[in-house]
Amino acid sequence: MSIAPSNKRDFLPALLVILALAGLALITFGVWAPKLGLYWDDWAKLLVNRLWGPEGYWAYYAEDRPLSAWTHILITPILGENPLTWQIFAVVTRFLSALGFWWMLRGLWPDARRQAAIASMLFLVYPVFNQQAIAVTFHQQWLQYALITFSLALMVQAFRQPRLRIPFTIASLLTSILQLSITEYFVGLELIRLPIFWILTLEQESTWAMRVKKTLLRWLPYLLLLGAFIIWRLFFIQLTGEDPYKANWLYRLTSTPLPALLDLARWIGTDTLYVLLACWGKVIELDLSLSLTKSTLLTWLIALVTGLGVMLVLYRLQKIGKLERKPWIWQALLLGLYAVLVGCLQAWVTERRIIEDFHANRYAMPAMLGAALIWTALVEWISRSKLQKAVLIGTLVGLALIFHWNTAQDFATIWQNQLDFYWQLSWRAPALSPKTAILTEEELFPNQGSFSTAAAINLMYPQEDTRSETLDYWVYTMNPRFKNNYAYEQPFDLPLKTRFRTLAFSGKTPDTILVSYNPQRADCLWILSEDDLNNPLLPELTRQMLPISNLERIHSDSTDDAFPPTDMIGAEPAHGFCYLYQRAALALQEKDTATALALAEETWQTMPPSDESFKTPHEWLTFIRAYAAAERWQDAADLTLEASSIRPGEYYRYLCAVWDQLEETPSTSPDKPPALAAVRDQLTCAAFP
């Protein structure tokens, strides 16, 4: 049985399923591809290519997966550094994974055509993995999934077509070798070959002895391959450092077997329940509030239409052959449960949990295959008619689509915030001195990691020496690094050293700048200094670390037009309020009063602080200082009072402190004393010591 059926009766239903899978992949994931970008490890992986070319991946992966560099070496030159091409590749490989799974199921149970279609559709949208958007990083896992599902399908074809057994077996082994060379994620899933062969032999052999013999003989080449890989991975692999994916549980099993077995039992229970049931909890958390947005309604509408489309496809699939329903249900349930358990095995052996943190559900990817098969068998068990099955599966697919769209929306927001941050940083700091560290209170972007932002910063600015073993920039979070230690009293000359694979940084304070970026709280990125001591929105730790924010690390003379890299982050956005603010702040730092004043005039005239969209008066302090530097004291006072209406009262102390600083500025203008008096009177500055 080939993937393209030999007769017309088989061809049209198969084509319908293939088109349905392609359409489902497109509507669930593909439509979001243009709105998604780079996340998490994506930045670091592209930085390696930018600094050292594709050959740099050999050293980058030498720490834990020395063979997996080949996917980047082969694919990165083709896809380049544009996020869209990587997003498309991730969707295509996810579709190919579902296609290979469907092909395998068609060969395994020839009479269960509709069930194969159901399982492959559920697999395609199964909601346990929520990191599809991290496309550069997880291109390896989806490529592996496509390889292993096609390897399984080719293995089944080798059994079904004896005349082509040798070429199909060779092709299956080669695709298995390729997937094993990338990561160890799917090594456990290789074990499902044994029960698949057992199910196949049930059709041909009547005695247990012959079934066992033929099953083991067919499995033998795959077992030898798997055994060779495990032996190499456990005992002969050459790594440049400590193995981060060491089989710690196996070593614990030999030393303290009972605690190790109890831990494994607990992990099996909780993680399996999460994969099969709990992951659907997020799927059914629909927003039923009265304030439904257009986006929410559109998502529901698309989910409804998609669900109806799936129902129609499944309803039109005709029954082919005579499926023995009860035996098939039991076979599918047992094979699915087995696939879930061995799929998670790699995580458990390395003492990782699927429910450990935001990124941990990647360890559940291999289990998606088994989970989809279990849900298919359950639907087959609880529903009697073809219509009932179609409705149930259409509903599950529609709900999963809502989950994936909501997840994609979250990632799209993170991408927009990243773009906003990096462009604002480039406007405020066109160039940075080498060996500069950027410090923030917490991670700038949720669940992305400071190393991700650090890699991105090194992509935003040119390196002083690309041959150097250390990078020019890094990003650190002050909490918990500097919390509750001597840094408050002695914030200078603190070493800042980091290594992430082949990416290293070495610096110290005060070769640092402090930044604050929170789109929910403020309008723009803030480059902080000691002048911000009275800012009421700054956390205490940030306030205490302000002395190490060295604005002399920032320069206005960017000499390389290739930065920021527009091929990676897109064209420069329209110049709005934050552009004017950042450029005015840079102009004041450079003592370019004329430019700062012109920007202040433009901003105040076109988007005054009375606009209710502004979140804080903070940004307006730059324009107030610009007017003061130009001896336009009355304008500075008027703008101060207008800006004080934003978060009234909360910023009075801060604004008064700014005017205390301005009072010390030398000036012969007669407008300064009345302006100063008006501000102090209106803001009750006398109340703030």
C-alpha cells in the first residue's frame, strides 16, 4: 500500500484527507506565520550564523548534541534569517509529521481509514505543545517528527509489500538514523516499532510462537540501530562539557532503586494525566465575559467553520473494508498508551518533567502521536454513528484551534513588543561601547530568557571584533542576581561573566546601562539614570542600582547601515511618540539643545499630554528639560503642569525633584523664577522634603 493508492476508489478519499490535513495546518498555524517572529533560543541560533556562518553550529552544539548541527548547516542558508521563512518551514514540517502518521496508520489498519484520518487530524492540532511559534529552535523537533513518522510508515510498507521489503526497510532505517542524529527527543518513540510489528503479524500468523518469532525478526534491524544509538549516547559520545541531558535517573536506579522507582511512578502518573487530559484545560478556558472583542469572535467563527469542515470531511469518508470495531479499539488504546509512555521516556530518564515550566511541554511532543490515537479510540468507543464521530472530532479540532490561535496571539504580542523595544533602543542608543551590559529588574519579555534578549542585542549592534571569543553585549536581570547582597552598598566593579554554549561575555559595572520596559505600565522604553531616583514606578532594587547606569556607554555615531538588521526584524516602523522621545533624550545627552527643542515642539503640538492614551508623565520630563535647556521656562512650566494630569498626584514628588534640579541650572532669564514658583505652587512641592 503506497501513499498514493493504486485505484481510483482509494485515491479520492486519500486525496481528500491529505487536502484536509494541509488545510487544517494552514488555518490553524499558517495564517499566523506573517505575524510571528523570533523567540527564546531562536536569537542565539541566528546569532551563531551571523557571527561564524553555518560551520559555527558544529561548535555551538558540541556541548550536548554534536551531530545535530547538520540541520542548521543544511537549512539555515536556504531559509536565511527572515522569521517568516522559518515559520512556514515549521508549519510544513508539522503537516508532514501528520501526513506520515496518517500513512503509517493506513498501512497498519487498512480497514480503519476514517480512524486514521481522525487520529492524524487530532495529532496535527493536539494542544499539549504550545511553542509552535519558536520556529528556528523547534524546526529540529518537527523535522524529527516528520522523519520518524515517515520511517514508521515505510516500515509498515516493507511489511505490506514483500517484493519491496528491502528498499522500504533501508529507507526506513535511513530516516530513523537521520532523526536520531538530531536530538534524543524521539528515541523512546522508536520503541513503538515492536507493538506495530506485533499487530501486523496478528493478521498472518495464528500461533503465538510464530507471532513472537516474526515480530522479533522484523524488529531486529531497528533494535540493533536503537541499541547502537543508546550505547553511543550513554558511553561513547564526545562532549565539550558536562552532559546537560545525562541519564541521571538510570544512574540513580542503580544506586537508590526504590526512590528512583517511586519518582518514576509519580512522574508517569502526573505527566501522563497532563498529556491526555489536563492539557485540554487551557483549550476549554473560553472567554465568556460580556466584553467580547472582535478578535475573540473572529477566532470562534474560524473555529466553528473549521470544525464544520472537519465534520464534513469525516462524514464523507466512506467505510472501506470490514473493520472489527472492538479489537481495533483495544489495539489503538494499548498502542496509544504505550506510545505516550515511551514518548515521555527520554524526559523521565534525564529527570525532566513535562509540567516543570513554560518550555517543558516540549518533552511531551513525542507523546502527541499516542495521545491522538487514544482520543480516536475513545471517540470510536463512545459514539456509534458516523455523524456522532464527526461532530465529536470537529468539536475537539475547533477547540484546539482556539487554543492555538490564542497562543499565537500571545506570541504575536511578544514579537511586537520585542520589535518595539529593539527599535526604540536603536533610536535612543544608535551605538553602544563594546563590553556593555544592559540590566533590567526582571526579564523584559515573558518566558523568553535574558540570554535570548542578549543574543538579540548582539544582532542589533555590530561586533567590535568578530574573531573575538566574547561578545560585546549581554543582558542581565538584577533580580535575583543583586537582590539582598552587597551590591546596594558597593555597586561598582561587580564582575559580569556569562557563557551560553559558544556565546560568552565578560564585563563589569559600571560599564552598564539600566533600562525599564513595560508596555502595560509605560509608553516607551526608559534608559535610566540617577535623575530617575524619584520615579514612583521604579522598583526599589532598580532605584538602588541607578548609580551604575552609565549613559556614556551610549553614542550617536552609528557607522554601519546594516544595523539594526532589517532583513531580520523588518523595516523601521513609523515615527511616533516614542521615536520623538528617544531622539530628544539622545539629543539632550549630546547637549544638542536645538534638536531637543525642535522635537519637543513637534511632540507637544501633535500629541499633547492631555491625550488620555498616555500612561505616565515620565517621557514628558525629557521635553520639559529640553524647554529648560533652551531657556523657555514658561513653556517648561506649562508642559509640566499639563503632564502632571497624567496619574495626578502620583508624580508630583518626581516632578518637583526635577524642578529642584532645574533651579540649580545657571540662567539669567527673568522667566525662570515665576515659572519655578508656579510649578511649586500647583504641585504643592513644599509638602515633599
